[in-house]
Amino acid sequence: MDQTFKSGFVTLIGRPNVGKSTLMNHLIGQKIAITSKKPQTTRNRIQTVYTEEKGQIVFVDTPGIHKARNKLGEYMVNAAEQTLQDVDAVLWLVEPTSFIGAGERHIIEKLNKITTPVILVINKTDTVKPEAVLAAIETYRTEYDFAEIVPLSALRGENTEILTDLIFKYLPYGPMFYDEDTVTDQPERQIVAEIIREKSLHALNEEIPHGIAVTIERMKERKNGRITDIEATIICERNSHKGIIIGKGGAMLKKIGSNARFEIEKMLERQVNLKLWVKVKKDWRDSDFLIKNFGYREEE
């Protein structure tokens, strides 16, 4: 066995909106996980891959651990908790505060049940004074026996390179799981759907986004290989939402479409012809069948 190359799986946990996807995108160096100011943006276990001479880290991004309110919520929490057992290290992202709320206590409870090494990452250090960061470190240190504690700013990329070095400390020696040019194992269609969902989250107001899903009906490259045609449907829960997503004279849908197209073209590195539709499926988040239909499956 190669005693110079390390490889393993690491998961990122933390309350919704603490900056998990931003950190992931920064560590990997390109945009994979979708980011938005609205909680519960990440629904599937996105795997991103970081490879360098020392080794390979496969990041499994879990849906945020929170108290479930519906079937989709339950699925997300189960996916997150299962992951904690199956990885070589856990990165727990928190904000730089010395107040430990119910959400954090809930996570500590889950961590107490596992033997995986946990690295505490105190994110958003650019938003507070150094004393506040020290106070946060002190508070958390008394609550749990962390393998490491790293303060950083994912947004500004401050202190993030220390993090990859520390992660390697906890990974076993072993072969590469993925080719070195692999960045994610998510199929392109799924990433395209997530980008469209992200652009919808950014454009729409508060009450709609949780209730939307995106399905890709068709994604086909033209014969010349220069253009990809994509047809996608934004699913929402109410007729009134449908009207808002389409917007006056179709303006909102057009805006979502052109923002998404720009991002998808960057990812696919070719021109994209994107057509969007909007459909209403009432209460899809409480239907097992529809949750599976939109790509959220237990066994993954």
C-alpha cells in the first residue's frame, strides 16, 4: 500500500445558512454546491472531490441537520445523520458566537453518538472582532472534545488552506477514489437542475422557494457539439406561486432563465438554449412518490 497518498471521505455539517456551500466551493476552487441566503438550499448529498499530491478528499455535503417538519425534512435529516457514521472526519461549521442555541445543542447530541473525529470550523470570522472569535472557541471547547478547532472566513478565503492540511491528518493511507480531474460525481443534469433552483431562490421572495423543485425534461447536445438544448420545469406548490414565478408578462421567468443560462454555460463550457416551464404540484414535499420523483432518494 502507498504510504504517501491519503484518501478519505469528509462531511460538512452545520445549521442551515452557516456557509457550508461557500466553504466547499472555496476549497474545491470552483462552484459546485449551490449557495443562497435562504436556508435548506442543499438537499442532496453532493460529493465534491479535492485532489493534490498529498492525497484526495471526497467531501460529502449533507443537508442541514434540523428538526424535521415534513417528509422532505425527515429525509434530509436522515441523510445527514447517516453520513456522520460513514466518513473519516466531520467538519462542523458554526458562527463566531459564544451563544450555543438549540440547533447547536441538537448537533452536539448527534456528535456524542459517533466516534468519527470532529473538526470545529468557526466561520465568518471577518464579521466580528478577534475577541469574539476567542470567546466562541472557549465556549465550544468546553462542550465537546474536538480533534481540531479552526477559525476562518470562507467568503474571504482566510485560513482555509490550513483546513485542508488538518483534514489530511485524519485520513487513512489509500488509493484515489476518483480520477484526479474529477470534481464531482453528480450527473450534469442534477447540477443543471440545482443551478436553476439557485437562480429561482435568488430571484424570488421569501415564501416561495422552499416549495420549489426543478426537473430536467430534456438535455441534449446538438450534432455540432457547440450548443446544448435544455428543457426544465420549475415545480411549485400553489397556483398563486406559479403566477409569481412567471411574473408580469413572463419577466420573472425570463430573469431566472437568463441568470441560470449564464451559469450553466460557464459550467458546460458551451452555448446553452434553455427553455423553462412552471407547473403546480400541490404539497409535493409531503408526498413520498413526488419527493423520489424529484431526485431525493433514501438509498443514495
